Amino acid sequence: MYFKNPTVAAGAAALAVIGQATAQDILPDSELPQIGGGYFNASDPALAGYTYNGVPPFAAGAFDGYYKWALNNNTVSINNATYLSLPFGITDLGQKNTIYPFYIVSEGTPKEITLNSAKSDGACDLEGEGKGQGKGQDKGQDKGQDKAKFKKILHIIFENQVYNWTMSSPWWQVAAKRGKLLTNSHGIAHPSYPNYASIVAGDFFGVSAENFYFLNTTSIYDLLDAKNLDYASYVEWYTPVATERGPNDCNNAVFLGPMDGLNFPDSSPIYRRLDVPALLFSTYVEQYSRCERVLKASQHFYNDVFSNKLPAYSFYVPDMLHNAHDPVPDESMFDTAASSGMWLNSFLDMYLEELTAQGTLVVATWDEATWPNGSDSVPNNNNSIATILFGHGITPNTYDDNYLTHYGLLRGAISNFGLGSLGRNDTNATNGDLTQFIN
Ligand SMILES: *[C@@H]1O[C@H](CO)[C@@H](O)[C@H](O)[C@H]1NC(C)=O
Ligand SMILES: *[C@@H]1O[C@H](CO)[C@@H](O)[C@H](O)[C@H]1NC(C)=O
Ligand SMILES: *[C@@H]1O[C@H](CO)[C@@H](O)[C@H](O)[C@H]1NC(C)=O
Ligand SMILES: *[C@@H]1O[C@H](CO)[C@@H](O)[C@H](O)[C@H]1NC(C)=O
Ligand SMILES: *[C@@H]1O[C@H](CO)[C@@H](O)[C@H](O)[C@H]1NC(C)=O
Ligand SMILES: *[C@@H]1O[C@H](CO)[C@@H](O)[C@H](O)[C@H]1NC(C)=O
Ligand SMILES: *[C@@H]1O[C@H](CO)[C@@H](O)[C@H](O)[C@H]1NC(C)=O
Ligand SMILES: *[C@@H]1O[C@H](CO)[C@@H](O)[C@H](O)[C@H]1NC(C)=O
Ligand SMILES: *[C@@H]1O[C@H](CO)[C@@H](O)[C@H](O)[C@H]1NC(C)=O
């Protein structure tokens, strides 16, 4: 739920924390993005006893001039966050309820997007395997980026494993036999949040933590809208909220659903906002028509796939038990490579044949590499992650050693659909390019 709390119910505690944040500026309420999610006022008794928590998004001293941020007094609060502490999850019991202020991150000099002026109706140049619709429409304008290779691209992002850890699991080895394993694939940053941003926007905007940040920047969704190509996010445990804008508004709750319940007390909420790339962008949630495209997976994914309504560009967001994040941190108790690999194989059993028939590329990847002990940097593991491509045009049981990053995934989607560019690392070939893996 989203709370509006301009008068600061928690008084001195809130002031102290906001003071530490040394905000560059504070936005008046009139400049707030319309984010939906159930506005709230400070006198609501439910806010009594909450304390503020929040840290600015950037590493100290870094990124001056490139990006700027603002602390907003409006806050999201966690209902009875007894077991939650900054930035996510869990430390000791007895934590007080917490209100998270939110921060807006902007580019110092906003990047201009470039639209592809070539006439194209997007992803319609299937060669043979599709179900017929759209086939052949691009005949005669088969030039460069306009030749879409996939009708659809579906992304599934897993959590926090170095390549070696993932691929030593028999379950992931089985999954790899069903697709093309990319052995030289890399996350962009640590921790998780900046990686999710980089996949859809070509930059992580200096963000070095995981609080309640809104990115006020362009993203691939602007390019898709300009090309009139559809998109969606299918999210486990997500529920939209009804607001004055409509019945399916963005739900900006940082967490949803129950605690995952295993390995207590080192347990996490089963849904996290930060795993849904679209929701990280104020430029996305400002528009109700975009919010309507964030969907509860269990209500929509099956039907959309089997009625051939899966849009051109989509994410399936597995929950914290399916995505290998949890339970943390004692990985010796549970094998998260196995649990996520079992889940992925089931998902592929269910959907891969149909998705392939519809000309879909399925990209399964990881946000970042961490060692099994939770360390992400000792020693430098190069953010080396497993990425596996499945579906249309992919030869099963193959691998490729070419370099790829999250920016290359973005670049691949942009070039597949002939979208133009965001003017960021999506233009940079040294970041890799998904299309190089397609035979
Ligand atoms: C934000 O909160 C601070 C601290 O309570 C207050 O001084 C400031 O006036 C508030 N700003 C707005 C725009 O409400
Ligand atoms: C704010 O909350 C209080 C307490 O629930 C309520 O009495 C009041 O009407 C609310 N104000 C507005 C503007 O909604
Ligand atoms: C918050 O949760 C704790 C633990 O379940 C419970 O003891 C407490 O009563 C709850 N507080 C509120 C206000 O719901
Ligand atoms: C992990 O990688 C190292 C080299 O960095 C290699 O020696 C080791 O065998 C690998 N472990 C597994 C389980 O693949
Ligand atoms: C978002 O960025 C634009 C520039 O692209 C700027 O004009 C606007 O003030 C920013 N909005 C917020 C809420 O910071
Ligand atoms: C975590 O694991 C890595 C890889 O095995 C190891 O190099 C590093 O020292 C470990 N870190 C800690 C804090 O135990
Ligand atoms: C990181 O990459 C560098 C350069 O490719 C390589 O020399 C080094 O061995 C890698 N380190 C690890 C831990 O993989
Ligand atoms: C991304 O782009 C920025 C400039 O916009 C550049 O400084 C950076 O090196 C690029 N590459 C990566 C991996 O971030
Ligand atoms: C392209 O990427 C490389 C490596 O990530 C980086 O060093 C370089 O600055 C980038 N160039 C641009 C123009 O972003």
C-alpha cells in the first residue's frame, strides 16, 4: 500500500533520518508522480508508532553531475513490519514498524531517445515456425534492424547466484539441455536493484542500494509505446490496486504476500517490488495504461500464453522461492539452485512448446552473481551468471562463449523489434548483443 504522510506522524525520529539523508531537494506534493496505490494521510491511526527508514540511492561521492536525486516526504509504509529492516528482509525480531520515504532519481542531463524511423510493424518476420499470423508481413523490407527474428521475447530473472553455483546443479544442467547456455554472461552491478533497472533502461543510474527508489528516466517501454508494441509483466503474488485512476492501478507496495516461511527467522516476503523492472520507473507508473500491464501471474499468464495473447515484450517474475533468492542466508540448509531449477523445468514443461510455436524467445537469466555464502565480491567473481535462451530459433543443447551483459539483453530486444535506442549502454556493442547468439 502507498501512504501519503506529509506532516510526518513520527515527528523527531523522521526528521533525524531525513536529515541524515542530506537530500539535495525536497519535492512539493504537487510534483509527485501519480503512482496510484491507495493514498493515505498522516492522521491515520495505522501510522502511529512507525519510524522512518531510508538511505539515499548513491554511493557517497559517486556520480555527481550524471544523476540527481530527491527525497520525497511521501512514504510507503510496511504494515506491521515486525520482521523487516532496511533495505529488505530481516534481521532481528522486535523491529519497529517502518515507513520508507521514497527517492526520485533523475539523470543530470536526460538522454534523448531515438526512434527507428524505418517503417516496420515490429516483430512479424517469423520464418516458418509461427502460427501464421503476421507471417510474411515484412517481406521486401528485410533490412538491418527491421528484420525481427522473434515475434516475442519473454524474460525470467533469477536471484543471486554465480555461474558456477547455478550450473553445478543437475536441474540447471537439464534446463540447459533444452536451450542455448551462454557461458560468458554478466550482471552489471550489485546489489539486485540496479541490475533490474539496467535490463530495461541501459543504465543503473548510480543506484547502489535497494530502498524505495523511483527512476525518473526513459526505458524500453517508451520505445515499445512509440512503436505500438505491447508489453506486460506477469508477477507472482502481485495484486493491482483500485484507485481513482481505475481498477488495475500499479501496486507500489515494497512487499506483498506472506513471508516465505522457511528457515525462520531468516525469511523474506515472497514478493518484492524491486524484482519487477517496470515498477521501478516513475515514468512507467505515472501512466495508468502502463500500470494495467502489470498483472498477477496466476490470473493471466496461462490464458495469455494459450490464447496467443502474450505481448511482444514481457517478464515473468517468479517469487522469492521460485527465483532462488530464498531461503537466505544459510544456503547449506536448502539448495536454491535445485529449487529454482526444478521450478524452471516445470515452467518449460508447461509453456515452452507453445511459446516456441508462437515465435517466442525465452531468456532465463540471473540478476547478479553471489557466492553461496552470500558474498558478491570476495574474490571478484566478475558478476558471472548463467543465461539460457530457449524457444524459437534456439538449437537445444548448445552453448556460446561470447560476452553478454544485461545491456546486451536490452540491445538484443531493441534490435529485434527495430525500436531505435535509449542513447545509453544499449548502443554499446562492447556490452554484448543478444542477437549474436541467434543462428
Ligand atoms: C518534508 O519534511 C520535512 C521534515 O518534516 C519538512 O521540513 C518539509 O517542510 C517537508 N516538505 C514538504 C514539501 O512537505
Ligand atoms: C485523515 O485521517 C483521519 C483519521 O483517519 C480522518 O479523520 C481524516 O478525515 C483524514 N483526512 C483526509 C483528508 O482524508
Ligand atoms: C505485529 O506483528 C507481531 C508479530 O506477529 C504481533 O505480535 C503484533 O501484535 C502485530 N502488531 C500489530 C499492530 O498488528
Ligand atoms: C567452479 O569454478 C572453478 C574455477 O573458477 C572450478 O575450478 C570449479 O571446478 C568449478 N566448480 C564447479 C562445481 O563447477
Ligand atoms: C523528471 O525528469 C524530468 C526531466 O527529464 C524533470 O523535468 C522532472 O522535474 C523530473 N521529475 C521529478 C519528479 O523529479
Ligand atoms: C565466500 O565464498 C568465496 C568463494 O568461495 C570465498 O572466496 C570468500 O572468501 C567467502 N567469503 C566469506 C566472507 O566467507
Ligand atoms: C575475472 O575476469 C578476468 C578478466 O577476464 C579474469 O582474469 C579473472 O580470472 C576473472 N575472475 C574470476 C573470479 O572469474
Ligand atoms: C554505460 O554508459 C556510461 C555512459 O553513459 C559509461 O560511463 C559506462 O562505462 C557504460 N558501461 C557500463 C558497463 O556501465
Ligand atoms: C561501452 O562499454 C565499455 C565497456 O563496458 C565502456 O568502457 C565504454 O565506456 C562504453 N562506451 C560508451 C560510449 O558508453
